[in-house]
Amino acid sequence: MSAVLKQTQKKYKISLLVEIVIFIVVLVFFSADNYIVFLSFLFGSLSVFVPYCVFVWLMFFVKQEYENTLKMFYYGELVKFILTICIVVFIFKTFMVNFIVFFIGYFITLLLNNLLPFMVSKYFKI
């Protein structure tokens, strides 16, 4: 395994752990309110976080047997996109959610998924 891949794995492990800690803090804050707001934020966050974790696992933790890494990247993005759609449809069909809070959780998680790896690289010098 190359040194670059090990650095990337370490960076994403740290960024996912930081994101989980942020979720726990925000969910504790929302749990003081009512349970619909709590569940809406949780479901919005999980509808982005779970597919992102699957994507990171496919890209950096599964042994890649493809010659073309770009092909693997597109495959991972396709899996992430389909999984996100399935989770959102399942949540909307199954649970009563506050849509505003759901999409606040969705977009905050989307923002964290994009910014945390860069911040981890900068502040942890990985």
C-alpha cells in the first residue's frame, strides 16, 4: 500500500470521527426540543452521511483491482447517489419529518463532508 493511500485513509478516518462528534453534539442540542425535530435532523444527516461513508470505504479501504481509478471513482459516486435516493425516499415514505429541519441536517452534513477532509489536512498536518 502506498504512503499516499495510507495518508488519505488516516485523513478520512479522522474527518469521519470529527463529523460523528459534531453530530452527537448537535443531536444532544436538538433532543432537548421535540422528537420530530430531533428525528428530522438525524434522518437528514444520515441520508448524506451513510452514503458518504460507503463511498469512502469503496474508494480508500477496498482493495482496488481496477486499472482505471477514475472508473472506480465514478462507480463509487453512482453507488453513493443511488443509496442517497433510496434512503431519502424511504425516510419520506416511512416517517413524518419536518422538511426544513431535514434539509438543514442534509446540507450541514453535505458541507461537513466536503470541508472536513481539507480542514483535517490543514490542522493535523496529514
